[in-house]
Amino acid sequence: MLERLTSTCEGEDCDRALDDEHLMLAMETESGTRRAYECDCGAVTITVVREQ
């Protein structure tokens, strides 16, 4: 399947890469890890990673 995914901003006309410098919040639940990234453009992107 997909071996490596990267987080990118989903703000309008953006697409900047989001890394640990942009990570504002991480929360682990039974369903996986949720991360909130704030881009320099001001948009917030949420990712969910499931551990198998």
C-alpha cells in the first residue's frame, strides 16, 4: 500500500508541508492518534493515524 505519507496544508491555494514545527496538538485515543497542525497561512489541518 502507501509506504510514506506527508502532511500538507489544505488551506486555499497553499500546499505547504507540515512538520513537527507546525504541530500544535496531539491526542491519542483507542482509535488512533489525532494531530492538529497550524500552517503559516493560518489554516489548521487535522490528521488521524491508526495503529494496527
